[in-house]
Amino acid sequence: MVIIPAIDIIDGKCVRLTQGDYNQKKVYNEHPLEVAKQFEDAGLKRLHLVDLDGAKEGKVKNWKVLEKIAGRTGLEIDFGGGIKTEDDVMIVFESGARFATVGSIAVKDEPLFTSWLASHGAERFLLGADVKEEKIAIHGWLETSNIWVYDFIKKYLDKGVQQIFCTDVSKDGKLEGASTELYKNIISECKGIHLIASGGVSSMDDLYALKEIGCKGAIVGKAIYENRVSLQDLKQFA
């Protein structure tokens, strides 16, 4: 299982939200590059970089942060938040992202997202399935759809998407443990899935449990910043 540390960006700074609530924001570092270098120094290979300004405004905003981290580390970066147009996709790739992270657009405009899969390659996209009570949540989790997470995932697996991360919105940023049962159900229902767990990780025990049920990766954010999980501990997954 691969550990993917997360950096969430607002106004160019490294922050964390609780349950996606912009009013529950905590700034951890004003220089995301410093944080990314710490992850790289610990032997971690990937980075989950989220443009929260972009997610809120519906267009990529913090691509300069991506450009800086991609240019000055060897991390394999997935970048998301506000990717709504072909221009956004191009900015993300040209700024150095290995993967474009997409969520809402795959729900709202399936033909457009499908066209990106065809033109850029499905392997270049990390699909986000944000979930509230097994239904897909969109627009920075401000809206819940009527789409079952299992149907959503199966559809895009059939279209060639290789990596999918799933966030249980009720867990995110609360350090109350990951949604192990949900992930177990998804892995059982969606054969062949490369599932990355996201949200709620609070300890190494959570990570061991996610590995045990078959998750291929785990995104870890607040647990690192709040010193619940040390970078030293994470080296065993590097």
C-alpha cells in the first residue's frame, strides 16, 4: 500500500479543513514546498495536492504552487480542485502534475470527462469519489447527488480509469478513523479496483487496517500535521 500525503492549498498556504468546511480552516505552513520536501525526505514518493480555492471558484487557481513543488522535488503529484475545462487540464499537466484529480466534473459532465480520458489517456486521471452515506457528493462536498458510489465507480472503471480514491465526507479531518467497512464493500463490489482510501486516518492502526482489507493506497493529511502519525513511522510503507 502506497502512502500519499496531502497538501491542501488556500491562498498559497498549506491548510486543512474539517469535513470540507471552509470556515473550519487551520493553516499549518505558509510554504507548501517546505512541507513537500519533508515528505520527500521521508522517502514518500507521491503527493496529493488540492487547490481548495480552485474547488470553491470552479477554476484552477493555485497552479503556481504545483509548478514550484513539481520543479523542486521528485514527487509524483496528483493535483485537483477546480478542474472544469480542457484549459484547466492542460495547465495542470503543463505545471508538472502526473495525474489530474477529477471529481465533480465526472458527475456533472460525463461526456466532457470521457473526452479527456480519450485525449490525454485514462491513466493520467485520478478519479475522486466523495461519499455521503454511499451517495456521491460534489462541488467541494456542498451538494449530495443521488448516485450510488458503486455505480459511479464501475462506470469509470469500464472507461479505463485505473486509480480511484474515495473520501467519506463524514470522516474527513476529524481524526476518528477511516471508513474501513465502506472501502471493504467497494473492493468487494468493484472487481479489479485500485482503491485509495482518503479521510479519517488517525493512527498507524488505521493504515494497517486499510492495507489488510486490500486498499492500494491511503491519503494521509491531518494525522501527519497533528502528529498522530510520524513521517518516521510512514517510512515502512515507502
